[in-house]
Amino acid sequence: MTVSTSPLLSLPGEIRNRIYEYCVEPKAIQLPRMPKPPQKPYEHVRFGMYGGLRNVCQQTRAEFGSMYMAKTVLVIHQVTAQKFFYSFYPGLRKQNGIGNEPLQPGRPNDELPVSTGVPGVQGNIRITTYYGLRYDARLLARLCAKYPSVKVAFTDASACLDLASSVDDFFAHISSGAFRPHLELVFQRIEITCSTVPEMCFTFYSREIMEEAMKRVGEVDSRQALIEMGAPPMDAFAILFTDATSVYKHSAPQA
């Protein structure tokens, strides 16, 4: 039986949408740390009871993909988050700045028209962070800025950490648009380390851009500069400003 003769796709669109509404995972789905085999993209990994329906054909991907991604919580690991974003959100490709690595060819496009009541690119993502590991958050920052409807939350893998809500607030501000212009024009990279001395490191495109940004907001303290740009206080984190060659400003945690 070919896709063109599929009983599902021969049904009226309204009925297909009602069927899709039942294809929601009953609980959060824990994605593997690494696809098997390793070279296989994440979007082709079988997970949950209904995730494979996204990959049946282009039509089911367009009709069901956004609904599934919006309503199903996908739990991913900090250490392999980049692979996940490259696989499920190929629209994050950018020539310069945050998210500037080239994508691998042959990836399907998530930005297809949809016939469901859930428009556009969606996601309901929970990221597990690990003690002491530096997390390169440039793709996630670009995801929140480009697709504000995507829900992002963090969870602490270690009982000694209590930082997830603070990181949630930061990316919620990015999704709201308050911090978005500076992501595109000022910062090349954002890195987060959750540990006993948690740290957020903001790398500017150049020292000149960094100095101009500080001058524009009229603050010498990097934490206050971020607040002026639209970020939340992030008091639990040390804040570093750098141009990738030297540290320019540093603010110690205030919590």
C-alpha cells in the first residue's frame, strides 16, 4: 500500500486532525543521550508511542508534526542538546553569530504548512543540566528568539543544584522579545555553567562591540548592563563579558 492509498490520508482533513489529537504521549519522553547508530539524526529515532507518525511522509509531518511537538514534553540531556536542535529545528541555521554552525545536508524541514490548529514551529522541551559542565546555549537562545511559541524548561540533574528556575527566567525573557535585538547584534555566544559557583559567559563579536554596548547602556557592571538590555537579574550566577580573547567585565553571584 502506497502513501497515496493510505486510509488515514484519504480521510477528510478535519477527521485526520481529530485522530492526531489522540496521538499525544501520556507522559514526558526521555530521549536517548545519543542516537543509535551515532550518525543517525535524532529526528529518525523512534521514541514514544506516536513520534514515528511524524516520519511516515511529508504530509503527516506537516499535519501532525507541530501538534506533536507542542503537546509532548521531550526531555533531552545538556550534553547532546545541540544534536537535538540541529535535527528538529533546521531553521536555526544562521550565517553569523548564535547558531552559526552549518547543518548537515538532507535534513527534513520543520517549517512546512500545517493543517492542524497548532500553527508554525513548536516544541515543549525540558533540558537536564549537569553539575560542572559548561553548556553552549547559543542554539537554544536562537530557538527562543526565533520561535517564541516553543516552551523551554530546565531541570537540575544534581540534588546540590537549585538553578533551573533562574535559567528558565532567562530564556523566558528571550522568548518575550525583550532581549532579542541584542542576541542578533551583540552576542556571538552564551555559555552557562551550573555548579557551586554558577556562571554565565557572554561572548561579544568583538571588543569594540562589547565596549560600545557597555557605553550605550551607561553601566560599568556587567549584571546591570544585561538588565538594561532586557535580561532578568540572574543574581545566582557570576556574569562574564568577553570578546573570546580576554575577560572584560565580571560580576560575582549575588545570591
